[in-house]
Amino acid sequence: MDVRVLRTARRIADENLGFPVIIGNQTLITGLAERNRVSTRRIQIVPPGRRYEREKIMEKLKPALNYDRKMILTVEDKLNDPLSFGILMAETSQRDICFAGNLSTQEEMIDKLLQSGRFMKKAGIISGLSVVFDRENGRPVFFSDCAVIPRPDAEQLAKIAIDTVESFKAGIDEEPRVSLLSFSTAGSAQHPLVDTIQKAKVLIKAMNPELCVEGEIQFDAAWLPEIGLKKNPQSLLKEPANIFIFPSLNAGYTALKIARYLCGCKALGPFIQGRTGAAHCFSFDMTEEEMYETILIGAVMRKNERIIPN
């Protein structure tokens, strides 16, 4: 158990922002709370696989599993795992949202999410966005995908961009300006990877003709319009981009770590988007304040996700 989670749950409860549920052993969690003088009043502690939640989860899942006994037994066994249990509680609306990852790897979290999608027969891809805050003025920008798809094709890249735009609109009162990042700007280099990004842009514009999206584009041209207009006088980005879509997980994840550790920017997430808004990741190195802020952002995204049409 993690005392950071206890203290964050305490703050959420004290500020009447929600009803925290911590999944784990009641005795261990209560003992940790007592040693650290953290009250568990109005914090619910639920052991993984508890009967009430288990029955509610299976009630929702059995039709999707076609009442296959072997699959039902497989899922019931997974519910003894705290991570799977928490995700499926959120995915089946027993709870609104699940946050995890502080005591597990991001890979484990993503694997459990993909697994829950297979159990529930949910179609579509998921991706992970991170919210990065400009060190100088605190302005948020979105990085995506930083968590899930190693090498997206054009269709996946377009879906990642559209999902990130919806996430952005759910939480930020600003027009989205999308950059499809590359080592090339407006055809300055010829390569199959550039072709993928150009195809993705066509697909994005077909899905959302009014969206401000530029690509393929290098980061400096996307972040500094004066450079972007020199490299491409027809660029749609008259202001800095606020959404950065990376061509690969390798690029996105590396850029995220550079922003956090070399540039000193605050970075929250990844927030999982796509077919689900029910589960998001804590990074293992998050502070209590960052956990708190991650919960607030995830809650806003979840609230708005329910009213955004597919």
C-alpha cells in the first residue's frame, strides 16, 4: 500500500470532490493509515474480489462472454487481482473511475485495460495522453500517444489525434491546435514514415474538417509559429500548437521524459482515452499533489466523455 494514495484520498474526501475507494487489504491499509495519522473516515476500503462488486461485475459481463462457463471462470479468477478488479469496477460502472500504476508498471496497467476490453467485447483502440505544463507560464499542452501503440499506422494515428482533441475539449477552454510531429515539415523529407503522417492528416480532416491540424511538421515549427511560417508559409498554425501527436510510442514516451526531467515541466498521466475513459495511470514517481491533480483532470474527462457522442 502507498501512503501517497491514502493522503490523496483523504484530500479528495475532505474537499467533497468525490467518494474515494481504495482496493486492498483492510487490515494493512488501516494500519498504514494509523501509523501515518491519516483518517480513513469517508474512505471506503474494498478487498479485491469482494462478493458484492464481483456479482455486479459478472452480471454485466456474462452476456458479453456469451455465458461461456470457461470464460466466466477466467474472468472471476482475474477479479482477485486488485488492478483487474479496480479497472472492471470502473468499466462496468460500479465506480466512476479507476486510478492505478503507482505500485505497478504502466505496461501492466495497459495490459489489464486491453484485457478488460476483450472481456467486454469493446471495439476500437485506446491510447494514452499526457498533460504537460509549460514551465514558464503553466500553460497545458497534450502529448499523445505516450503509452499504448508502439508504431501506429495512419488510421490509428488519426484516431489517436481525434480522441486527443475530444479529451482536450473536455478539459481545456481553448481551441485545439493539432500538430502531427515528424522529422519533416510540409514535404521537406521523403520517407514512408512521412507518408503515414500525411495520410493520417487526410483522414483527420475527413473526420473533422473544421479542425486546425498541421502535419507533417517538426516540433520547432509547431511550437514557434514564426519558425513554422518560414518553413511552411501555408501553415495553419498561427499560434503555438497545444496538441502534439507523436509518430510512435518511442518518440512520444521519450519526449515526455525529456520534458519532465531535462526541461523541468510538470507532466501528468498518462490518461487513457478511446473506447474508455474509466481508468488512468499514476506514474510511480508522482508526488501527492500530482496524484491529486491527475484525479481532478481524469474526473473532468470522465464527466464530459459521457456526453460526447461517438
